[in-house]
Amino acid sequence: MTSKWQLPTLPWRGRVAAERSEAAGWGDAASPPPGSPLARRADLPPPGGGIAAAVRPRPISVKWTNKTTRDLLAHAVLILGAGLMAFPIYMAFVASTHTLTQTLTGLPLIPGDRLIDNYRQVLSEGLRNYGLPPIWPMLVNSILVALVITFGKIAVSILSAFAVVFFRFPFRMLAFWIIFATLMLPVEVRILPTYEVAASLGLLNSYTGLTVPLIASATATFLFRQVFMTIPNELMEAARVDGAGPLRFLWSILIPMSRTNMAALFVVTFVYGWNQYLWPLLITKDTAYYTVIMGIQRMARASDFEPQWHLVMATVILALLPPLIVVAAMQKQFVAGLFETEK
């Protein structure tokens, strides 16, 4: 006569109960007393969820699909493109850490031991033998010019777009399309008339001449117009019912709703103002108003024999840092602003 209750051999709980039953003299056919702690313990499932826990899980197979191939190819292309763009910058940095002789006789692929000396020379001494001042005042000028142009473009563009979208006045759309038409004119076409106006107003060799003529922006006006046109009329009517005037509506509602777009425009216009070369070259001849981009050009042409390329590359690396910091710090806002503008 066999017992209906049998101890399993694989699960942990049953194995312990079997060992204890044999020690107690019950044997395989015997069962512990009903209701005893040992019987309750033997009835418990094994750790991890019953008999299934003792079964080895089937290994997950990775299925190679066309999507996997496309992803790998896309990442390979992106990595290759990033490497091609970063390699010249790396070589410029390597050149800035060597002497001029090492740079001309064959540039190595690893940085040298002249890093501190070269950067200290361009920041504090410059090329005084060739009449060039240190670079740090030019960096300050570039930062000042870029910030004034950036904030000026944002302010003027917001006010222009606000007037075009929310006000009704004669020739409103004609004025907008005239502004928009300036996008079709190259900078070289507009720069000579702008220079004549700046010269007649006495803006040569001044920070005002470096910044004010570059503040107006048809592109930024068009972008803010597109953003403001997505604002529902009910929101404007509600603000008017609450007693908000036009400026209060602009300051309290439109500007907070346009922060991401302003951040995207800030990045674009800062890089635009930082990279200005042709306009500062025309508007100023005084080294006190030189920007760092002009400094690089002057350094490359300073020597009658061989340019000091190791110092030129050190200046190039220093000129890359401020826009790179701005783009890295505002990357999320920049991407979000571009997506919202597309909507």
C-alpha cells in the first residue's frame, strides 16, 4: 500500500522534508503527521515560483533583421562623419602644443610639451614683434559683440513679429514681405550700403558700429511670426478681458510661451555674431576693437616669412571654446526650439 503523499526530489523544500522524514524513521512511503510544521513546510513551493524555477530558462536568441543592419550602417556613417569633422580640430590642438619647427617638419599625432607656453604667449603676449596685441582682449570683444547681436536680434525680432501678427495697420503685410525679401539678398550686396550709412553716422571704430547694423534679422522675425501665429485668438481675448494691455500680453504670455524658440535662436545668433569677419574687417581698423576672428587672420599674415602656425592654432582652439560651450550648455533647449518651430 502506497501513500498518496510523496516527497518531490528536485525542489528545495521537498528535499529538506525528505531528509528529515528519513531521519525520523518514516521512510519514503510514510508521511509526516497532518498539520505538523514539517508537513506545512513540505507543501510550500520552491524558491522562485514552484517547479518552473527548477527548469533552466531557454536562452533568448537575437534575431538579425534588416532594421538591425540599417541601424548599424547609420551609426557607422555617423561615427565616420563625426571623426572626419573632429580630426582637423584635434590636429589643430596637437599643433598648438608643439614648436614651430616641429609643426613644419612633420606634425605628430600626439600632443607635445608646449601647451602651457604657447597658450600663455597668445593670451598675454601675442605677436608683439609683428604689431599684434594679446588675444584675450579680442576674446572679450568677440563675446561682447556676439552677446549684443544675439540679444538685439531676439528683442527686435520679437517686437517686429508681435506687431505684424497682433496689430492691424496699413501696409502691414507689405512691410513683412519687404523684411522677408531681404533674405534673398546676399550679405555682400547689402554690406556696402550698410557701410556707407554707418560711416555717415560716425560709427566706424566703435562697438556701436560693430553691433547695431547687424541686429535686424529677417530670419528671426519670420520664425517668431510663425510661432505667434499658432497662439489661439481665445487666449488673446481672455487676456484682454482680464485687463492686460499689449505689452502685458507680450511680456506675461507670449515671451514665456516662446522660451524654447528664443533658446534655439540664441544659439544660432550667438554663433553668427561670433563668426563675423567681413563686417568687422570693414568697420574697424583699430586693434582695440579687433575680434578674435580678425586676430586669427592678422596672425596668419603677420610674418613676412613663415607664419607662427603653432600660435595660430592655439588661437583657433581658444576661438572654438565659447561657441562650443554655448551649444553644449543649451543643446536640449536648442533641439526643443527647432521642433516647436517646425510645428
